Amino acid sequence: VYAGEALVIVFVIRNIIALVCSFYTNQWIGKDGLQAVTGTMAGLEWTLLLVAVPMYLFSRQILSFTDSYGPMKRVHREM
């Protein structure tokens, strides 16, 4: 139901990490070399992208778990 919103959050976090990495890329490449930097950045990007798969597959279980406590429980009472 809310898998789209979760996917958007994953993309936002992934892009923030990519932006931060781009600020330090020149110094990083000079220190460790292009191949090491590219591999590390690609690994981070793919890891965050793949987080969306279990969130999509288990979205109902995640929603029912988070619905049973915390802020969502209070929101449903007010509605």
C-alpha cells in the first residue's frame, strides 16, 4: 500500500549519499585511486537500491507491525 513512499525514501537517501560522495570524490580518487572509489560508490548505491526490494515484498507485514504501536496507533485513534 505504501511501498511507493518507501521507495521514494530509499531513492532520496541514495541520492543524498551520492551528493555527499561527489563533494569529496576528487580528494578520494587522489588518495585511493579511481577503481577503488568507483567500486565503493557503486556498492553503496546498489545496496541502498536493493533495500527497496524487501520493503516492497514485505510491505504488508511492515505496515501491520508499525501500525500496532507508536505514532500510527495515535493517528488511527484520532481519525
